[in-house]
Amino acid sequence: MSVSELSPVRKSILPTGDDTWATIARRELADRPEDKAVSDLQSWNLHVFMRAPAPETSPRAGNQVLPSDVIFVEPPLSDA
């Protein structure tokens, strides 16, 4: 397979240890209002958003985002 045959890849990041939806939104989507950026991130990352948050007894209490998550920071690419 040659490079010209490769499919485009969505831009993604690996979160830092203390990232939340809001910190990722402020850093990666700074040109948008924060609430809209958070909403977009959550809709592009249902594999993370639909996961239960960490329990209250955890150091990450209430946070859904883990440093091992792949977080997409752009919408799905269209086939067109």
C-alpha cells in the first residue's frame, strides 16, 4: 500500500492526567464557546462520554476522561 492510498485520520489527543472535558475544550477548541466545545467533544467521543464516571472514593471522582483515552478533537470525517 502506498502513502497515497492511506485514509485521512481524525485529529485526536491523549489527555493529561488531570484533564476534564472542560480543560480539553479550552486547550483544543479555544475558538469556540466552552459549553459548545464541551458538547462537541462529548458527541464526538461517545466511547468515553457514555462510560460511568469514576466513583466518589476514587482520586478521579466524577471524571470520565482517563489518560489512556483517545479523544477525538474534530468531527467524524465524511466519505465525500
